[in-house]
Amino acid sequence: MRRFILTAVLAAALGSLLLTGCRTSGGSSVVAAPGSPEQIGRTLDPGAVGSAFRVALASQINDLRHKEPVPQVRFGKAASRAGREADFRYQGFMVSEVDFLSAGEEGDQDRVHSVVKLTDSCGRGCALQSLLEYHREGDLLVLEESFARPLFAPVPRVEFYVLRYDLWEQEIGTRQTTWKQLYDFAVANGEDTTVTNLVEREYVILTFVMDRMDPGARLDVVASRSRGGSSPEDSLLTPVYADYQGWRVAVMGGKFSFDRSKRFYVNALITPAPVAGNPAGPAMRVAQFSNS
């Protein structure tokens, strides 16, 4: 019965958390494989490319943030300026890597097609497919094309944290909390899951997907006695999900110990979004946590 009470309380808590959305400004965790979009081009550090491209890219990112371009840059009248989102403006995200797909010149105009990877101070990741066309007019850089669209990691990184329920209830409860506040709280107060503790108590397990997910993809977090457990309907614990502008969080609560003889597994599974009218692919496990 306590499991269902915890689920109801956690659902109410996440309902409050979602009111504020996601803003950017020593626990034990498990991290899955790197979640960057598959590399299909030549990777260069942003500082290693030409100054004109860096200025053009900075202006594109500013445009996605609904801000003015950097000084000495203007958009051409025909520039599509595609990629702006109504409720997400990449605030707090900085360019960390650029994979160049193609780069060339046509007359006096440069054309660069790339995948731009961004991260924030918490390590969250997102990516863009970017197309920039630009030329110089004296000291002015003119962007004739600035196209961007979000890309999503096929295998996102995942982190798990286990917190004592009484601490969660006292400090988080049903308070309105941003994604960053929730993540910082989990990192600071997560239990050391490598230490054996035979005393059963009520805990909360938080699952953070650290790379932005496709809106059409599905996250399932399943607790099972079996290492390969993948059926949400058979989960030992009932998760509650929240979506912070593409960064998914799952919270489940229950009473357990860190006891090898009572081991269970928590599997994070991603079902890819359907592509071009084709049905979604099979769910794949991207990370796993165990209580011992």
C-alpha cells in the first residue's frame, strides 16, 4: 500500500515541478554511453575554425535565443532564420563541439553545413543541424541563410540518483522547482549506492535523461527482479514522468535496502520516434541501475 501512496505523492510533486518548466542559470549516479548525435562529419573545436564562421554561428545562436545578432552582422532579406522555438531559447547552453558536414565557397559567399553540439553547466546536452551562408561587405558580415533544426541523441546519457524519501518530502515535496534545482538537489543528496545497507527504508529513485529527447520518443523506466526487465506493466515500482522541454525525468518511490540478496534492477528504455510514417522501432535499454 505504501508504494501507491508514494506514487500519488510523487505525482503531485512533479505536477508542481512542471509549472516552472526548465531554466538554467555528491550523490552516486550511473551514466549510460555517450549520447551525442552520431558523428558524420569532421569534428573541430569551435575555437579552431575561422573567425567569420564563429561570428556567423554566434549570430545564429543569438537568433535562436530571440536576441539580436552580434555586432557587425545582419541577416539578409532572404534568410529563412528557421529554427526558433516558442518555449525554448537555449539559455545557458554554450557551443561545445562542431561536426562539419560540408564547407565551401560559391563566389564571395561561404556555405557551411554542420552539427552543432551544446551543453549547459549541469552537463545537459542538445544539438542542432546548422546551415549558414554568409559573405562580407566591408566590415559587415551578411547572413544570407541561417537554418537550424534540433537533433536528438539516438542513445541519450542517463543518470540515476537515490534519495531518502523523508529528505525529498521535507525539501522538495510539492514545491515548485526548476529542473536545475531538482538536479542539484539530487546530486547533493544522493545516497552512496555502492555501500551495503540491510536496513529497509523509503527511498525515491530519480532518473534524469541528460540529452534532449525527440518529442515523439518514449521513455520507460522499469524496476524488475530480472536484469532484462522491460515491461512497464510489470514494474515493481510505478514511475511518474516529467518533460522539461525535452529533458525527461522519471521519479519512483518504494521501500527497499541496498542488499545483494534482495537485488532489483531499474532499466531506462527508449522507444525511438516514428520516422517518415514508419512505426516506432523497438525499445532499447540505454542505462541500468541496481540497488546492490
